[in-house]
Amino acid sequence: MGVPVPWRSRLSIPGHSELTINEAGLIASHVDYWERSRLDVLKQVFSR
């Protein structure tokens, strides 16, 4: 499922994000896990 935005993204990178929340309720860390290689993502950038 994608993020609901009023435009169409130029890239498609399936995966998930892992957020860690600190004691103040703020995001302490954000790590993305991609289900595509970096090369596949670069190919999308230069093929459009």
C-alpha cells in the first residue's frame, strides 16, 4: 500500500520502514528496508 498523496510517484520501491519512538514520543530513528536493489532503483531514475 502506498502513501495517499495527490500525485503519482516516479519511483516504486516496495519495502517497509522501522521507526523507534523515544520517551518524549518523538522519532528517534528511521530505517527503510527495500525489497529492490539499489541498482533497480537507479534504473527507475534514469529510465524516465
